[in-house]
Amino acid sequence: MANLDTTDWQTIAWQGITLRVPEGWNIGAIGGDRLQGYMRIDSAEMPRIEIKWQHSPGFIDVSQVVDKYIGEMQKKTKKGESPVEVRRDTDLLSKRKMRAKTLICFDWKSDSTGHGAGWYCDRCERMMLVQVMAKPDEDGEALAREIIGDMEDHSRGGWTRWSAYGLDTAVPDRFALTDQKLMAGLIEFKFESEGEDIVIGRWGMANVALKSRELASWARSEIAGRHKGVTLTYEDSEYLGHPALTVTGEHTSPITRIQVFIMHCLRKPFAEAINGRLWHCEDDNKIFYVGGLFDANNVVFVDQICERTPCHDPSSKRKRG
């Protein structure tokens, strides 16, 4: 049986779901939001992991959902492919391991193989469906047992982790993802909650971007468009030993300033201040930015998010023998 190269592992985290996968596997397709969605993770050769989730408060028939999922999978067999042979109620994982009252595991075999599980999480009230695919000569069962068994299906400690293509970060739970850019040169997440917003970005090939200009000049051209309607200032600083900029700003609209004043008089929160940090990690040859529009009492989020956004820190990866 062929051995997968599973020495190096990385974290992928999306919409409260966190899992460890072999290095080189990345998000191939995503859709939906925290309540209902889909994610597929691919290796260079083939789709490897499929995850579906559905917010379902109250009773849900896990068995029925799994049967429907298997049936739809069998119908998708393409012309020329071997028919899908399915086994239900396998012993891939235990209820105790997955912390689930109802757990149904299955596997299937065709031109490739799959091992999966469906369960309902009482805490986040989501129905989860996950399967791991492998080549026929790989030990797909062992791989699925490790990946699915180590999964987290909801956030913990009031913070939701987000990790894709090497950008690893976290934001307070109440912030929802509203936009993302997953490109070769830029990974960026945008979150919003009650008028406040957060932007977290990582640019690659920093040596090229900064070849003919200073970090502040680059920031003025790249960051300003992410905070419209405000005047930004950039102050030289240092972060984790890296060249950095502290970004601050305030609304330029007179109407908005009046709104800020009124809300303060009423002692109510209002998103009023831009606060951010941008730094150039020479070790990783990347530029990072964490910033957003906050109520004055919440500008501390920037420091807290930066602490959860490692750049060249080697502890962000784990070795396994």
C-alpha cells in the first residue's frame, strides 16, 4: 500500500471548522456561510476532503441526511467510471471521539475510495458531513480517521479561527466573513459586525513590491482603498522585530462626525475609528495587515488579532512521523 507524505501538516480553518491536513492540500472550492456551506480541499492530484454543514436547531435525523448524501454521491458516477460500492455503519470513528450523540460512518469504493462520517453538534447546532478521499493503493481509512477525528466543528473561547493558503488568524465570534480574496499574491479576509469591520491581508513577494519604494509609500497605495471615507495616517513602528506601520484614521464626513458625537452623548457604541498594523516579515518575504473600523472601546481588537496572526513563526506547523 502506497504511503502518503504526511510528515508536514497544516491547519485549514473556515466558518468555525478547523482541521489538520497534509501540507500541499488547499481549499479548492468554498461556498455558503456559517449557517450553511460547503468546502472542498484538494491535493495536486485530486479532491481529498469534502465538508458540508447545515444549521439545524432542534431535532435532525442524521441517518436520513447521511442516506441522502450517499444516494446523491452514487448518482454522480460519470460515464466510464466504476460504480460506487458503499458500506454504511462502519467503525471509522466513535461517538465519544467525535463528542456526538448520533454518529454514522460510511465508506465507498470506486476508481478512488472514500471514508466519511455524519453527525450533529449540539453546541453549534450544525449537521456535519465529512469525507476523505484517497487513491485505491493509499491507506485512506487511516488518513480519514486522523483528519476527521481531530476536527473541530465550532469555535472555542469566543474567537473563530480562519486559516487558508498559509494565512492563519482569528477574529471575535460575532464577526461574520463578508468577502475573501484567495489569490497567488494576496490572501485577504473581510469581516463585519454591527457597523464595525475587520480587514486581514497577506501579500506575497514583498521584495518585489518594495523594490523601488518604502513600506509607507506602498501602504498608502494599497491600504487606503480598504477604508473608504476616512483620512489615514501612517506612523513608522516595529512589530516582532519587523519594520511596521501603525495605521490610524477617522471619518471625514461631517454627518458621520455628528453621528459619532450623538451616539457618545447617548453612551452607545458607534464604529468611528480606524486602527491597524502593517508589517513586513522579511523571513517570510510577505507583508501583513490587520486593521478595521471600530468603536473606540474595541480598537484593542487589532493587537489581539495580530497576536493570533503568525508570520514566520515555525510553531504554526507541526511535524508528524
